[in-house]
Amino acid sequence: MNQRRDFLKKSAMLAAGSFLVPTIVPASVFGKTAPSNRITIACIGLGRQTINPNIPQLLKSPHAQLVAVCDVDTWRLAQAQNQVNDYYSKEQGATYKACQTFTNYRKLLLEKSIDAVMIATPDHWHVPVAIDAIRAGKHISLEKPFSTCIEHGRKLVAAIKNTKLVTRNDSEFRTIPEMWKAVEVVRNGRIGKLQKIHVAVPPEWGDRGSSALPPQPTMPVPAELDYDFWLGPAWEAPYNEHRVHAIKAYGRPGWMRVSDYCNGMISNWGAHLVGILQWGNDTEYTGPVEIEGTGEFDKGLWNTMNRFDIHYKYANGVEVFFKIERPYVRFEGPNGWVEVEYPNKLSASSPEILNTPLGRNEKSFKVELTDKDDFLVAIKENRPSLEPLETAHRTISMCQLGLIAVKIGSKLSWDPVKEDFTGDTAASAMLNIPIREKYFKF
């Protein structure tokens, strides 16, 4: 009881700007084998990314206790609850039924016993859910991509400011040894002053053929899906399974190809690889000053961009070339180049670039923890995570700036401090996406 009172006191302190210390959970709450210092966490959004890998990773982490799940699809909700309860039952050797379920994330956020949330909703819900979680005093791990437009992203970053909550972009790329090694090489000057960066993301469908899908007929809404809540801040649209996700199944959902709910592959994978670009360029808290590009869009229900070639220029003179191809980042300088291709191919113009040991004054970029454990340990240690949401905002802004440049069709000048275009009101108008205030107000 004393621990419970302490937790409520800390929650009240958070509203005044104090840091939220992780809940100290009695072992009796979770069974005899549960440690008393785990971070209590809930998953909001239970699609394929949550079912695998997010939930399995959180269940296996010694730093987390997964206590609740939430989704507007009740079939998915039941599957996730069973997944959690079955794991802890096997772990503890006794029946475990304590995982709570919610169909409304706002009710979940009222639970004072929950320290943190893992948000993996469709992209158009990312910012609203995250802002509400911040208002509720929860630490946030947010699935990529961070947002669907720059103005929404900036509002989320503003909401985080001064709260001292731990936030993390849920991308595993910085924990891949070949990725951080490439950044380490560049940031320590092994290729000389960085001049050019080439980055690419894979096509949406890879080797599976065309991604075209013509307009689809209206279908009856499945009984297990609260479709209006799924739409949420997005505008009303007739239901079709290809607009949302497969019913009573997992797989690549159709919403990932509909521009009302996401930006497409430029942001979906760009959130990973452009994040490595920004890290290597030491521009995690800023952005480019010039953008221009070309691209093509699918037509029909699935209407996101399927091809693009975008050129960026930073104030430091570095040029970036971004396209759809294979997933890689290549850094070039006067003394050579280094390239990392997902998942683990690292190469360079000479062996010395990769093999020379770090000098006394050089910085190590080695990452020891997984993305999930980095988030959880950061909460325990009262420190920033490896990829705070401010950096995720700047990363996804790069993708969204490229998307706007393609739509406008001319070179754009960008002020990364004001986060606005210079002298182009048409481009500035694309920084924001209007929302249905029935479900969320900024």
C-alpha cells in the first residue's frame, strides 16, 4: 500500500515537471518469479508488428512487465492477451490471467499502474495517441514512422518538452552492429569531411509484383472492428478490407499504401535508413536547407508514391540523394567511402577505413542494448534513450520534405529552425494535414 501511495505521489509530481520514476511493483502482483523492479508497459495497436516482434521482445526483457494490450479490433485484442498470459503462465509455472484489455486507449492511459506505452497503431494515429500518453505521464516507445506530417510531429515534440519523460523511436537499426559501425567511421573522420550521402529504401512489394489496386467496393464492417475509431483523426471513408487490414489474420496491411493514413515507403523504411543518415551526418536535431525531387504515385485505393529521386542539401554543404532501390546508406568523403546495406553488409573503399582501431580521442558509437531494452533501461537510469522522439521527428521530416518537393515539382528552400519553407506558400500549406476533431484536438 505504501508503494502504491508513493507511485501516486510521483505521478502528481510529474504534472509539475518532475521525472516519473518507474513503479516498484510487488512480486505478488505478477507471481512468485516476477522481479520487483520491472517497468510496467502496455501495447497500443496490435497488428503484425506488435504480435511479432514487439510483444515477444518485451516479454523476454528482464526490464519489462507487459500488463495491458489495446486495439479497436477485438479479435486481435484477444490474440494479444492470450499471447501475454500464455507466456507468463509458462514462465511462472502457474496460470497467469492478469493482462488487461482495452478497446479505447484513453481508458488504458488512466491506469496509474502503467509506467510506459509501446504505440504501434496505424501511422495516422501515432501523434494523437502519443500526445495523450504524454498528458497521462507515460514514457513512450513509438513505432516508426513518427508522424504523417511535419506540423503534427512538431506538436508532439512540443508536448514532450519539459516533461522529462523518456521517449524512443522504435527502430532497431541503430542497434545493428554494421549500422553503428558505419556511423562511427564517418563521425570519426575516417573518410575525411563528409561530402555526399546516398540512401535508398526498398520498393513496397519487392519481388511480389505490382502494387497497383484500383478503387474497391464498399464492404460490411466486420463485427470485431470499431471502424470509426480506427479511422479516428482521418476523414470518413467507406470500409474495405484493403483499406484497413486483413480480418482474423496478420500480414502487410492495406493502410500502409493509402495516403490518408501514411506516407508510404519513403517514410516507412525512410524512418530507419534516413535515421542512420542523420546520425552519420551529425544532423539529428536539424534538417536540410534545399530539397527537390521527382516521383510517381500509384492510382486507386492504394495511392502512395512508388518511385522517387530526391536531392537534399544541408547548410554544412553535404548533399543527399534519396531513392527507391535496395536498402542502404553510403557515405562519401575525399578519403573514401563506407556503405552499409540492410541487414548486415558493411563495406568500404579500403580495409583501413573499417579496421583501424579507435584512437584515444575518437568516439565510440557502439550500441550494447536492443532497442526495447535501451528504452526500458533509459527509464530506470533517468537518461535519454538512444533515439529520442525529437530525432525521429527530424528524420521523418526529411522524408516528408521530399514528398512535398515531389508534389510541388520545383526546388524548395527550407528553414530547419523555423520549420517552414521560404517563399512558397503552396509548399507551406502541405506541412499540415487537417484532422477530424471528433477524435482528437491539438
